Amino acid sequence: MEVSSGLSPRHSSNVLHTEKEEENVSPDLENLELETAVRDFGSDYHFHSMSALEILRETVRILRYNSTGFMAIAAVLICPVSAVLLSNVLVDQSLVKRLALRLLLVARSSGLPLRPFIKHSCHKLSEVAVSVTMCFPLFITLSLLSKAAVVYSVDCTYSRRKFDSSKFCVIISKIWKRIIFTYLWVCVVLSGCLALFIVLLVVVSSVFVIMGFPSDLILYPAMVVGFIFSIVLANAIIICNIAVVISVLEDVSGPQALLRSSSLIKGQTQVGLLIFLGSTMVMAFVEGLFEHRVKTLSYGDGSSRIWEGPLLVLMYSFVVLIDSMMSTVFYFSCKSYRMEFANAETEPVLEALTNASGSTDVQ
């Protein structure tokens, strides 16, 4: 069987792999959740950064080792948020229309032609803004808790430990404040990027209007600004995702976690962009299917929605789960690469918190 090429979060670089010595393996061995063998690398082993495909393969291996735990996280924590997001039950369409109208007025005043593409972009941006605002309580509770649970489960897998819900509750009670603090800073950063894009788009369009360019030509520099913004936003999202992982595994939060994330992924930005692009494309595809098959299209009395809706929610939740796992594996890969010449073995923060709580209970 193929040996995992993923890098361990520990400095000793333990790697998960399974191997069947014979064809007739006992059922007890087959049912082991973490049937692993540890390969300790010597000092001559050279760390290497993982590509996006290698991170995906490592994620699949980790999912296979603890499929029950990860599926439970998806069912209990991710599915409710996915169902609300896809169905837009909390989104007030009248509010979306008013916000889209304001954006269209801003676009018109800046000289942009009100083509269908501009109208659709304004409506979509308004819908996303209203949806994120209305679903913020879910994001800061269930969604954030699911990310922390995924990070903890991946850390347990690399440490060859089983997921312990009681230990997780103890750990999350100690680190919940710093996770929320980091997430609030993530919201500030992403909101700032969006506001900067709108201001920059208005300024660039207004400058071309003052210079006497026709409205049809103003669309092209606006598209260039949009393209640059998409690259900046993608990098910001990658940094923010890793910052949330860092806030769970390391004793930093807020701006420190964002700065730590930015320095950690230096030289690995292309890998992060590929991960983000792949996850975003799959999520957009599932959202499009839900919009077309569940919201718009139905057969006869609409009975197809009864099974297509839940199926697409499960698919979307699974993609979100894989995305969170890949972000965690990406963090471990970057950290192992940065710790290439470190020889000392340090105790993980999560284990330290668990041991500290255990010693307190004993006393």
C-alpha cells in the first residue's frame, strides 16, 4: 500500500500509513480506526513542501482513518449551516433588492455602463452581503466550532490518538475566546478588502470619466481592478483560514495569528491558491445545482426537491469538510517545512491544555 507523503505536525515527522501483510487479515485489525505504523525519519531526511494534489491525497487518507468522526462533525455541525446557506431562508429579498439598487446607483454615478453583467454582479454581491450578515450567528457558533473540531481531529490523527469528545470540550472551553477573537479579525480583514475594492473601483471609473473615455471603455479598467481584487481576496482568505487553524493549535490570536499565518505560508502561496480555487469551484458548482434543481426546477408536484435538496446539502457539507481538512493539512505542511532544521520535540498546545486540565482535576 502507498505510504503517506504528508508531513507530520510533530518535529519527528511521523507519517500515517496502513499496510496489509497478508490477504486474510483478521477482522479486528481491519476495524481499527487508526491502524498505523510509524516511520521515524533520520537526520538525513529532507522536508519538502507538499503540492495541492499531495495535500488532497493526505486529506483523503486522514478522512479514511477517522471517517466516522469526521462524518459526525459534518452531520452535526456543518450540515445545518449548509442547509441555511443554500436555501437562503434567513435572507430578506427586499433588503437584497434595496442594497443592489444602491450599488447600481454607485456604479452609474461612477460612469460604469449598467449592462446585465454589472446588474448581476451587484445583485450577487448584495445577496452575499445580506446572507453573511444574517447567518453571522451561525458562522460564529456552529461553523467556527466545526472548524475547531476538524483541526483537533486532524491533530489527533497525526498524534495517533482517537478523538475524545470530553477532552475536546475541555480544550474548546479554554481556547474559544481566542478563536472568536481571531474570527472577528478575519471578518474585519475581509470586509476591509471588499470596502477597499468598491472605493478603488469608483475612483478608477471616475478618473476615466473625467478623462473623457466613453462608458463602454470604462468597463475594461474596471474588469482589471476586479481581477486584481479577486487575487488579493483569495490570498486574504487563505491567510484568514490558516489564521483560524493557528488560533486553535497555537497560543496566538487576532492580529498575531494573521501575521503568523502570513509569514508561515510564504513560498507556499501558490499551493494555497490552488486549494482555494478548487474548493471554491466545487462549492459554486453545488450552489448552482441547488439553485437550478431545488429552487427553480421541479418535477410534477415538486417531489424531486425532497431528495435532491438534502443530497445537495450533504454534498456541500462534504466539500466544506474537505476544505477545512485541507487547510489544516496545509498548515502542518507549511509548519514542518519551516521547522526543517529544528531538532527539539515540543509538546503540542492542545495536549498541554489537556494535561493541565487533567492535573487540575487530580488535585
